[in-house]
Amino acid sequence: MITQIDHLGIAVKNIETAVEYYEKGLGLECEHIEVVESQKVRTAFFKVGDVHLELLEPTSPESPIAKFLEKNGEGIHHVAFATDGIQKQLADASAAGIRLIHDKPFPGAGDKLVAFLHPKSTHGVLTEFCAPADSPAATVAED
């Protein structure tokens, strides 16, 4: 079951410049920056209430974020929903006819398992499910 909005992903060309805006311009504090090799991105997180903002900078021209920036420019990339059962959430979405980008969760930023739904099935919004990697209900499905 979805428990809350976990974060909003924002594609940026330069993470240092973007972090400066969020810190100096908005008075937010960057919690941490990390590289997610599987997605070829560098991320920066800011907590705003119970939700995070995740800045995403490509580390490779083959990164999904690089392709997004090339097509759309900087801006909101995805909305991520926290779930207490990521594999069931994916199965339920698939059963409802929603196109999955990933049918199994994989390691993402912030020590979470993540999986995405295709925006062509979600009214144009790239949708992510995420769950703590150490949650029993979040384990990656076996083949």
C-alpha cells in the first residue's frame, strides 16, 4: 500500500548550481549527495516537511536523466511514492493494466529499492515506487 509521497525527482544539468539555489535561494539544507551507478546519476536530497526533493544530474550521456534533459530540459522528472510492499504494488499496477518499466525493484538512492511505471500509462507522470532496502516487504523478487 502507498503510504506517502516519498520524493519529487528534479532533473538538473549541474547539481552544484542547483544545490546552491535550494540552499541559498530557498534556505533548505542538502542532506546528502550520492552517485547511483545503476541509473548513471548523481543525486542530492533536501527534506521539506515529510517529503524530499531529489535533484538528479546525469553522470553519463546514456543516463535516463541525460535523455530527459535533452528532450525536456530541467524540471520535474518523477514523483515517488513510498510503499510498504513494493513487489505487491508492482503486481497490482500490472494487474490494473499499467505498463511497468521495471517488473522487479532494484537498488536506488537513499538505500531504497525502487521501480518505475511508464508515463504512457500514468497520464504523463513518470511514477516511482520505493521502499527501504532493509524492509522485509521490499525484498527484490527472485526469478
